[in-house]
Amino acid sequence: WAGFDAAAARVAAAVRAGRRGCVPFAFLAISDSPADQLACARIYVADKCPPAAEQVWRGERYDHARIRVAYLSADFYAHATAYLMAGLFERHDRARFETIGVSFGPDAKSETRTRLMRAFDRFVDVRGQGDRDVARLLRDMEIDITIDLKGFTTDYRAEILALRPAPVQVSYLGYPGTMGADYIDYILADRLVIPAAARPSYSERVVWLPDSFQVNDDARRIAEGAPTRADARLPES
């Protein structure tokens, strides 16, 4: 880590000058300035995934008996996101919401993958489809709300959202930083994830969740017994 402070300062200076000094995900670990993080995200979006000139959803109004919610992720397998969210998918109010899982990650067979596929009303594997094809699919399904679980983390596909396939587009869980993209309407967060001082540096409108923004799964199996402190070679006090 020799020279870290000087290197971090150079990267931050590049971002402040409007240059692509860093990708947004890595920049979260380099800068603690919310304003600089927003600038970094906006620079990246303008270069890599700008809003499409021709949007897929063009203002049509739907009249569904249930609100159609599509969750987009590359992590619908034995992955941390799936471990956290499986119970949420299962607990949606089916009288009010129709849920669709849109997977662009690996089809890794596991108990978790099977559980997720059963949790949604529909599960669609789009690994082999291009961004515009996926956006068109979402529009054809008349999705009311898309919820992106990736942000700028590994295997993200923000380009799908850039095509505006749905009237409402939301960022949640996987990337609690701002995406700096006008096509992301909301972020789900809490007041620890986004302190009051950081709020102006989020391009999204914030939906505040009570207590913690991070869902968890109370049905996941854990160990039969907890080790004692001695078992873990920890002092009793």
C-alpha cells in the first residue's frame, strides 16, 4: 500500500477534471466523497451505457390486474445476492404483484437455483440475448417495474436499463452507490446507506426502507450447533 494516498488523490483529481479516472465500483473504495462518486458514475455512464436515443418503452400505460415486477440479475444461483433475497421473492403478495426473474448469469444447477426459479411467477434465462432483445422482451411482457440487482458490479448489464424497457426502473441491494444514470428512477436504501449529507449526491430518488435496507432469508439452513468460544480458540472473556 505504499503510495496509496498519492495514487488515490490522482484518481480523484482525474474524476474531478471530468476524465475516466476509475470505474465506479472500484472508486467506492478509493474516495469517500459522495460528490466525486456521483461524478465518477456520470462519466462512466456517458461513456459506457448512456441513455438510448430510441427508448423501448414509449409512455404506454398498462392496465394489469397485478403489477408486474421484473428482477434483473446475473446472480440467480448459489450467490450472496440469492442467499439474501430468496425469501423476499417467495413472500411477494401474489394477489397484487406478478414477479418475473430475468437471469443473465450462469445456469449453475443447485438447490438455490431451483428454489429461485420456483419463487417467481416466471423465470427467464436471457444469457444468449443482446441488450436490445432483452429490453424488447421486457416491453413485450409489459413490465411495470424493473429492479436491477447489479448496479456496476461484476457482469452488470446497465445497457438494458439504458434502453428504458419499463415505466419505473429501480436499483437495489447489489450496488448501494449511485449509478448516476437518469434512466434509474429510484434506489431502495436506508439512512445508514445514504446519510443525509450524501443524499444530494445520488441521482436517483430514494425509497427509504425502515431499519435496514438489506433483506435476509430466515429459511436458509445454518449449522446444527454453534461452536463454543473454546472450540474457536477464543478467550472466554
